[in-house]
Amino acid sequence: MKKIALLSLFLMICALRVSAQLEVSVSNLLYQKPIANYKVYVDSRVGGFLDSATTNKSGIAVFNKLETNQTYRVFTKATEQLERSETQIVYQANQKVALSVPIRQENALEEVVVTDSRAARLNTLNAEVSAVVTRRELRELPIEGRDVTRSLVRLPNLSVASLGYAEAPNVAINGLNGGYTNYLIDGMDNNERFLGNMKFNTPVGFTEGITVLTNNYSVEYGNTTNGVVNMTTRSGSNTLSGEAFYLTRPGAVVDAPSKYATLDLSGNQVKDGFQRHQVGFGLGGALKKDKTFFYVNFEQTYDKKDNLLNVPQLGVNEVVTGRNSFSYFSTKIDQIWNNRFKSSLRVNVGSFDIQRQGGGLEGGILFPSGASTQANRTYNITLKNTYVLSPNLTAETNFQHSYFRWNYRQPDNPTSISVTVQDPSGTGIAILGQSGAIFDNKEFTQQFQQKFIYRKNRHTFKAGVEFTTSDFALLGGGNSYGTYTVRLNQAQLDALKTKNLGAALDVKDIPAGVAVRTYDVELRPTTFGARQNVFNVYVEDMIGLTDRLKATIGLRYDYDNLTKGGGKKGDLNNLAPRLSLNYEASSKWVIRGGYGIFYDKIKYSIYSDALQFSSTSVDYKKQLADLQRLGLLDRNADLNAITFAGNIRATSPNVTFPNGPASDQLQSRRDRQFNANLRVLNPNGYQNPLAHHFSLGTQFKPTPLCFISIDLVHVATNNLYVLRNLNPATPYTFTSDQDVKVRTVAQADLTRPVPIRSDRNGFYAVAQGDTLRGIARNVFMTENVGYARYSALNVMLNKLRGPRNYAYRIGYTISSIMSNTGGINTRAQDSNNFDADYGPDDNDRRHVLNAMFYYYPIKNLVIAPAFLLQSGMPVSYVVDAKQFGTTDLNGDSESFGFPSDLYPGVARNSGRLPWAKTLDLSIRYTINVKQKPSLEFTADIFNVLNTQNESGFNSTKGASNQFQLGPGGSSYTIRGASPPRQFQFGLRYLL
């Protein structure tokens, strides 16, 4: 009996333990994301209320006092954010219940609400290395010109970028230039696909927050080997709200003086006389309460800039004023159809005009008749739909149509000839007429996304497909009306000076009898292009292995039709597995790590350049056939498929001014025109750049308002772009400056696989017994043999304000980025030896320290200093023509992005510039009217200490200090410096 009693007691205990395992998984209905810290109730139809429990971070609540085979009601109560939800069950042992809770309609608008609490929240889901900039930070940080991208440099793994061209992205992620970044608005494409910049720069007034993904993020995101910058836009609510503002940078009247040029918001150089004025408004509310919401924003920027037109030979010394105009319009309509279906329609329209008015920063010879304007136009029209198919299954269907026109040079006198005027000594004194080369690219893009999220027990499945197609049309080439270089004799110069025309000097004022030194004309100013199709598909499972350990396993596939190049087969093997693990050691401590492969899309520019700078001349094809015979070009290549009738300028001797032969009169020259450089499409196609991401990190939250993050990351990037010369001069290197023997271009030309010779009729080559003149000295082809290696340790401390009167964020990164390529047009220093050029990347920093502090001394006053400390950027040492008589020691007529060859025996980027330190300050005070913030006064001071930094600021390579005459330490020339102390003042009215 005793044994039977003990057995009965044991069975009763077991039964009680089994009945204690009702697990309720709670997620929001629309987005299928777990809801943490949310109370769930259970009651019985017989006995009424029984128990309540609060969900954990995984959205799971556990109940332990239920009896099997009984009917229970599981429910939640309505809150300000969530609707009420309930379900009825007949409980069975070990049962699991999924409860999907509808979001209250006016709170169902944002995909990602980037709040302060999110910025200091432990990541308990995956190994994603990311950072956010909240709307409060965008409002309180010192940000020049309301340009949100200026805030990104404050984040880990991001640094101030060395610019490949003036308008290039101003931040580098993982050390690579910003052209390798994927820019999104609300998760949809925002990339101009020619070079990779943003189409539409979302202004502060339309930005809810910014999320930057740098390492090991979800397979949902791709089309980059690097990082993702996602702008989340604002939505309206039931409460009408808005703003109107005026912001100005007065310029020299209050700024500290500097003899160095600075940059405007577009990346172009400006100097004395620069001013900026900005106005705009935003308004949001409900068109129908709880159903239809709107937000509209418009921001306008005007720049005034002065150049100096200074030509003593003509007695000209005048200020030429130019203006920039940037217009941004955005609107968004959110429609909540019901608790299971919402849509949003967003429209962005941008118009950007950058005037090149003539003159120069220090004095120039470009007269207003040769002025031009960069006129860019863009729009995005985006429709997003999120809907619930079942309590466990949510879907998203999105479509976007967008346009980007990059009209780099719109001449003020488009039908005029171009004239460069020289004085009797041969010194240039005037540039007149049409501005020269034309670049006008139009890009129409359509994007479709279909996404699914399915939750089942401990699994969250993601799957999706995306298709993006872009149609390009580029009008490019030189001046089809003719380009002259003329030289005045002394009498002609004196007569022209006597006219005292000043800045009004034009082509018609040049005497007809002037001597013509050179003449050329564009033979084929035409529009050409191609269509780029990018296909992506992915699947992912986030598994809760235990309550504390989660694994995310994903697989992504990418295909880009441009990988075919000049062949027939594209890059088809782009499978990208990704794995991340996240272990919640305690409620305050998380350990995470992961690995993933990431593929980039093809830059359309490499395809376009191979078309624009190509030729279909008979002689050029014979030259290529000889390169095939020599094994330097694929013997199976179809020469018709890899060449194109691109832009070519024909020259003509013995021309009188202005009577040069027209384009149609010189068409016969196309097949016989010698070119320094031509290109071909790669007959073996292109490989998508790919990167291997490794990360290991930890996050610790000692208090609810304090957050510490430490991450180790390594990114190994392969298949980056370089230009291989198929007809290179033989290697010609030096170990030091003591064994230099200069090789002339003519000597180097004779060492090429297809040697280049010259006679009284010009340059030529002999191939298979034929004399060829319509050829190229250098034949370039893009290959994917570039590589980069980035390693970094990031430490971030974030302290939220809470009840205190201060908050701060401090970040420190120690990193290294090494590469053998700086961009899509990288050419090896000597005879395609790219491995010899492997060294520190242009964007390499060893140390970056960011500190942002927010101080609230009294009500409505915010004082926010922001400090940035950077170690020096790399320096390459180049040849001094005064020492060697030339800057081209090996005679190959090429350079690696520098004005001359590297100094003998000195490696690329082997030196360092000084450290840079910058302190910015923002002061904001708000006046309340009827207990509501209504009027805000702002003052921003950039570079408060007026430090002259010779490194760590945005600049193109040619205007930077990153190349110096060698050997190292022999001399130092400062070409540019960071902006001096500058002021920005604003007034904002809040509705």
C-alpha cells in the first residue's frame, strides 16, 4: 500500500508539471514581430479569471495552473498602441498558442520606428552589427544644411570618405568608398546605378530615423558587399503637426577666414563669398481619423558663391557670382484599410542645379560665355502594401517607379564652338563658348518586392523575391561644333585688351586671322545605353533554439544580367549563405557572432564606359585580333560583341578660325583616328563583387538607460573592379631613386605587345603585315581582380537622458583597410601588376573617436557638442618633375589616379597625414506658447576651435593632401584643409 501511495503521489506531481506548460506566443498581427513585456490573461468559462503572465523578450508568456481538457479564454487588453485580442482553447498538455495582436490603426504606420529606446536596446535576435540615428539626434546634433548624411560619420564602421568625384557619397562604410553602399528609403531602392550615389537625399524634415547595417545583416538585404543605409520616412497621425523653418549660413561675414577652399553640400569647391539660405515646411495629419494619414514636406536650398575671373593680359579682374539650387519635395499617404491590411504611397521629387559660372576660386580664365550648369532631376513613386494572410503569416507587396537624370554639364551656349585662347607666349588666357564634353544620363528604374513572414512555434521564417530593372540612356561626347586652341599675336592681344570687354568676352570677339594651334570635333554625339536587370531571392529561418539561444540561418541568390559583359553567359553562382548566433547570457548581457557572404550588383558605369570609349573601326578590330593571337584577349571573343561605335574626336590640321571642318565632313577619319585609350567589354563577362563578413561581439546594459556594445568585425572583399591594359608597356620598375633611368613614351610604346610607332602622318601599328592607324595606345578592359581587407574593433557607450539633464554617445574604432584598387577606373602603376599596389586604402584610418553630448541645463534649452578625432589618412609620394625631368618615369603614359608616377622605391599610401580633430556645437532654445513648443532658435558652430586639419575631411584626390612629392619627408605641400570655423543659424516654427 505504501508503494502504491508513493506511486500515486509521483503520478500526480508529474501530471501537475505537465499541465504547467501552456505557452502563449504573442506577436503583432501586421508585422508578425514578438511583443515583449506585454500582459496576457487566462480565464475559465466556469470559474472566471484565473491567471495573468507577462511576455518575455521573445514574446512568450507561460501559464502553470491550468487543467487539461478544460475550456479557457486567452486574451489581451487594449492599450494606447494595441487593440484587444483573444482566442478560446480546449487545453491539452504541452499546448502552445499563438496570439496575434492588432496594432491600433493610427500606430500601424511605421515599418521601423527609430526611437531613443531602440538606440539603447539589446539585440537579442541575431548578430547584426548596426547603428541608428534617431529623429531627436537629427534635430539636436550639429548638422550642416539639414543634410542627414552628415550625421552618419558619427556611427561605428563609418568614416569621412575620400571622394572619387565631387558629388560622391561623403561617408565610407567598412573602409570602402560610399559607391559600394546600398541606399534605401523605407526599404526600397534609392541608388542611382551609374556610379552608386543616392538618387534622392532625404531631408531632415522628412526623416523619421536612419538605420545603418554594416555587418552580418539579414538575407533580406543585399545588392552590396558593404553596408546598407535605410532612411525611414515620417507619417502623419490623428494629431495635426508640422513645422516651417529658415536656416542660413551667412558666410564670410561671421566665418573664420581660410586660404583653402571648402565644399558645398554637393561636394563642389567654394571659397569667399559663399552663402547658404534654406527654407521649408512639413505638415502631417489625418485625412480620415484612424484611417487615412498624410505627411508632406518641402525644402529649398539656395547657395550664392563667388569666383574670381583674373586675366592680367586682358586687364580683367572681376568677381563672377554663381548660384546653386536644391529642391526637395516629399509626400506620403498611409491608408489603414483594416487591422489586417495597410498601404502607403510615397512620392519624392528632387531638382538640383549646380552652376559653374566661370572664373575660379583663386582666379580663373573660364569666361561666363563658357559657363554651364549641372542639372540633376529625380523622382521616386513608391507603393507599399502589408497584409495578414493568417494569424501566423504576413506578406508585403511593394512596387516603385523611379527616375534619375544626371546632366553633368548643361552648356549655357550649347550650339557654340569651344575656344581656348593663348597669349603670344602660349599661356592660356581665356576659355570661351560651349563648355566642352557632354554627359547627360537618364535612368528609369522599376522595382518589385514580394515578402513573406511566417511564425510557427520557435521559428520565424522569412522569404522574398525582388526584381529591379533599369533602362539607361547616355548622351555623351565632345563638342560637335568644334573645339579650337588659338594663339594671339601681340597686336591682336593689344587690340582685344583695348576693347575692355571684361567678363563679356565671347567667341565672336576673337579675330578671324588668329593662329589655330589645334582643332578637333566630336564625330558621334549620340545617345546610347542598355538595360540592367537584377534578380534576388532569399529565405531565412530565425530559430529559438532555447529561451536564450537563437540562430538565424539564411540563403540568398543574386543575378545581374550585366555580368554577361561582351559574352553570352553571366555570373550565375551567386549563392550567399548567412549564419548568426545570439546568446542572451542574462537580461543585461548578450553575446553574438556570425558569418555571411554578400554580393554586390554591377556598376552600370563599367558597362557604359566600355561602350562610350570604344570603336568599331577596322584598324581597331585588327589590333584586337592581334591581341587575341598573342593570347592577351580571349581567342574566342566576338570582336563585334565587345566593341561599340563610341565617342571619338577627329583632329584636322591647317584649319583657319572659325572655319574648321564640320563633324559630317570628317566622318571618314573615324576609322583612321588614333586614340590614346580605348576600351572593350570583357568577353568573359564580369563577376559580382563579393565579401565575406565575420563578426563577434557582445552587448551589455548595466542600467535601463546605459548601453555598451563591443564588436570585432572582418570583411574580406573580392572581385572589385580594376582596368587591365591589354596592350601594356613592359614592366619598368626601380628599387630606389638612385637607379632611375627615364624611359620615354616612344621607347615604352615599342615594348607593347602591339608596338606603337610614329611617322609624319601620326601614330600607327603594324599587325599581320597591315599598317593600322585607327587604333589605341592602351586597350583597357574591366576585370574583377581587385580585393580589400577590413578589420575593426568597435566600442560604443550610449547613455540615454532619462530623468537626468544630459545624455551622450561615445564610440571608438580601431581599424585597418588594405586594398589594391581605389575605384572602378583603377589602373596598375606598372604593367598590370595590381598586387604591387596592395597597401592601405585611401580611406584607411587606424583610430576614430566620436563623442556626442546632449546637455539640458534648463527647460527647452539643448546644448549639444560633438567631437570627432581621427588618425591621419594615407599619403602616396610621387615623382617630382624638377628632379627627373618628367613625371612619367616608365613611359607608359598612365598613372594610378595621381598626377605622376609613384616615387621610386616607395609603395602606394606608405605615408600618413597628421591627426584631425573637430569640435562642433549645436545650441537650441524653444519658446512655448500655451504650454506647447512653438518657436525654436538654433545656432550651429562647426569647427569651434578653428583647427586647420590637413586630413579627415571630404575632398577629391586631386584637391587633397594625400599625394606629396617624394621621397617622404623631403617636402610637404598643403593643397587643402578642413573648413574653418563656420556658423549656421536657424528659426523653426512648430505646429
